[in-house]
Amino acid sequence: MRQTINGADFRRLIISAAASIEIHKQSINELNVFPVPDGDTGTNMSMTIQSAVTDLKKAEDPTLEKAASIAASAMLRGARGNSGVILSLLFRGISKALKGVSECDGVLWAKALQEGVDAAYKAFCSRGPTTWVNSSSHSTRVRSRAPALGCATSSFNSSRRADSSRFFTGSKTNSATE
């Protein structure tokens, strides 16, 4: 079992996440998401993360710090809609937490996710919590309980197990963590 991730792992994580969002973007679009239930959340997230994929594929063997920085910068430049901006802020916080780091274990990953959540909350949550900030916050709580990373996508997969009836309505509580 993997205990850490490096730049190549981070790049694969982004590429895999982008593919998953693309596959499920219509389902995400159909969610009644807060703050703006406009039916394009999945499309905007897909376009935003695809910006990071494009730039990461150009980078030759990036370090973890460099891969996180490339992803955050590309998502900011390519952000579409509120959900794209929130996603870019999440990765900006992750990038800040991984500055100077060549490998990341589960504890540091949880810290990086929390920095991302904090950045997104600071920018967007004056209007109330958003779907993706809640998703990331849930992942951070799950991840912080694990002593090792396990696999690069485990924190993202944990979000799928959440009670979506409350998880995607702006509630900060969740039956998966209560």
C-alpha cells in the first residue's frame, strides 16, 4: 500500500479526477447545488480541472510542489463559473500547503485539503456553504482520521459515500461523519 504521493502521483490524481468529473458531469449538473442551482456545475468543474490536466501533461517529471502549483495556477486561469473558481481556490490552498514538499503522506494531505477548504470558505461562504466546499470539508475530516495516505484518491472516494441528501444541500453535517 502506498504511504506517500509525489509529483507524478499528484499529476495522475488530477488526470483521474478530471476523467471522473467528465464522466459524471451531467449528474453533477442535475444536482440542485448551492449557491447557484444553474445546472452547469459539472460542466464548469470539468472545464476548470481540464485546464490543469493540459498544463500538467506538458510538465516533465514535476515535483509534488511543482505539480500542485501548476494545477492551482491552471485552474485559476481556466476557472469557469462559481464551481470552477471554488475548485481553483481549493487547489490554491492545497498548493500552498505542499510548498517545499517532495512527498506527501496522509497527515500532510489532510492538512493540504484543510488549507484548500479554508481558502474556499474564506472566498465564498459569506453566502453560505457550497457543494464543493462541503465535499472537500468532508474529505478532510475523513482523511484526517487516517494515519497514511493509502492511495491518492481515497479522500475523494470517501466523499462518494456521504449522505448526498444532506451533503449537497449546504448542510455542514453529514451522516457519514456523525
